[in-house]
Amino acid sequence: MKIALIGSGGREHAIYWKLKQSLYTEVHVFPGNAGIPEQDRRPGVFKEGEFVDLRNHLHSEKYDLLVVGPEQPLVDGIADAVSDIIPVFGPTKKAARIEGSKEWAKYFMEKNGIPTARSISCNSVEEAYEALEQMPSPYVVKADGLAAGKGVTVTDSIKDARHAVHACLEQKVFGEAGGTVVIEQFLPGREASVFALCDGNRAIPFQPARDHKRAHDNDQGPNTGGMGAVTPVEYIDASLLNRIQKEVLDPAIKGFQDEGSPYKGLLYAGLMIDGNIINVVEFNCRFGDPETQCLLPMLDEDLAELMMQCAKGDLKPDFLRFRDLASIIVVIAAEGYPGSYEKGIDMNPLLASAPENPDTLLFHAGTEKEGENIRSTGGRIAGVVTSGPSLEEARKDAYHLLKNRPVEKTFYRNDIGSL
């Protein structure tokens, strides 16, 4: 099977790593990063928002499957552009609105009886200020469109909430993505991420993971794309996961069918769990980053076969098998992230050599190679993934490696998996 994989982050490095474990599988990454062997990288073919060159390449090189990593190409309609010539693991443009527009996602959830927070969509500062007055503290302000995980503000201060509104609607800090803001009621509880493989007719969940979105220890600092994750999640048992299937995933699959856009690909439910109460914070239309990096090493299945089955609308298993281990990823980021940060940081101290422990993985994200030197190109640069019989043992191994391979001008959270 010859697979084309779109993306360049840590998520895509992990997907590549897992796909390469499938028998007789050839995987090329468009464009990839320094963690992908040079012979499997395809820079320059895929251009954001433009699919003609990619379509021609997929056709002429006789690829069997297209796997789309990031959300932006899906929201832009990459699946629609090529699905007549190749099976695609990823939803249509219409279905990808579930992530591309928080306003539409709220409409979808309410229409299909999926539990979520009360919200008000606003197109002007005046409307948004009025909506904030109707919500209790803490205040939640979300940019409607894609903002790389940084378009959400949660604050106890109405002054800061108004500032977030002003930044979106007046200062246009997120461009068109912030042309509408969604004011939400705050949801108490503990977060969890539940991914599901979907073939248009049904959804089969992964075991849950937990993301850590805040930049600094003790969940302080601004929201990021994710600074670490763990799996499994101790507060979601089989009974609760069964409820998530029935109350969240199954209604979503039926809702997409009713919209005329059956969902094929990976559906990500970002949840808030408060005792026995389940609420959906958000849906995403792709694998989450960094949860993917700790989940895929635990998946005891042939990912290439499962993705092809999803793309063809014929997902065969009734459940997914996972190794009976705990797994953790700790993300290494450039100082200043998610704000302004330096690029070109020397990452050789961490990434140039393989870990001594075979159960430890190094997944690249924002990296490039200059000769023998690995340098940073993004805010989130890499992730250390470890596994063990307990989360505490996995944590110990991850932080042992990080402490023994320090990198100047970078930082990481010290509390992933301990909260």
C-alpha cells in the first residue's frame, strides 16, 4: 500500500511511525520534518489551499490512500478535491465545519442533542459585551474559526474577557477566524480527549487521553496547541466510555449523515467530565496533537488497514485493542511560545541520537535539518514519549531523558501526568 500523508508536525511524525509498522506499506510525507527520513519526504508538492499539483502527483505516482494530518487542508476541502481519484482518510469540507466554525459546531450539537455548554454567537463588540453580562464568571471567549489552538480565552476578569473580544473583532488578531466570537458558559470538571475512527456509518473510539493546553506548570499561562498528554485517563472507565459512545459519538455520526456529509476519518471529541456529567467542549476533524503521539504507540492494531477501511466506508472491527501500559508525551517548546519565539535553535542535544531506552520515542514537530544539525522552525519543536506499567514510571523516564539532554532557549512543563 502506498500512502501519502499531509503535514509536518509531531502528530504526522507519529502517524508516519505507526504506518511504517504495517506490512508492505510505503509512506511519503508532504512535506514532513527532520524526523522523517529524507527519502520519505516530499517537500514542495503540497501548497496550502491549492490542490492541483497534489492531485496530479497522487495520480501520476499511483498512491493508494491519502491521509490528512492537519485541520486547515480539511477545512479548505482537500478531501473533496481528490476523493474521485484516491480514497481519503479525512472528512469533506462540509463535515470539517465541525472544527472550522465553532458557531456551526454549536448549532450541530444542539440540533443533534449532544451535551455542550450554553453559548451566544456575536458579530460585534456590543453584542459580545452584552453576552458576557449574561454569563457567570469564569468567562469563555472563542474565535469562531481556526486559530491553531490559541483562539480561546478563559478568565475570571470581565475586563480580560472584553479585551479578548476586542482583539478578535476589532484588532483582527486571528483575521477572518475571529470575525465572529462565541461566548460560552464555563464548564467545570476535568478534560479528556476521545478520538474515534469513522467510516461514515459508525465510530469506534480510542482509549481516552488527556491533553495539557496551558503553557506553564499548574495549568498557568496562555492556551497553546498542547504541551503534553497522557493515556489512559483514570477518571473514564468502560461504563463512562460507553456513555460517550451513545451520547456523543453515535449522535454525531447520525448528524453528519443527516447533513448529507457522512464522516470518514478521525473525529476528536474534546470533553469535560464532571462526575457523571459529560459535555463536549469542542469537536476536531483530525487527530489531536500531542495526544496522538502517546496514543499510537499504545494502539495494538494495523493503522494503515484501519485508515483504508474508514476511507472506503467499511470499518471492520467492533473495538480497538490497546497495550496494557500507560503512556506520556512531554512537549519541548521554544522560549516565548505561544507568543513570539526564536527559530533556528540547535536541537542536537536532544534529537541527534536515539534514546537509550527502547520504550522512549522522540517525535519531531517544528524541525529542519541543516547538514548534520537539527534546528527548530516552530514553537512546539519536539516531544518525548515514554510508556510503562504505570503513569508514574512513564513520567519518570520522560523527565529523566529531558533533564539529561538540556536544550538552551527551550522550555517544557514539569507536571505533565501529575495533575
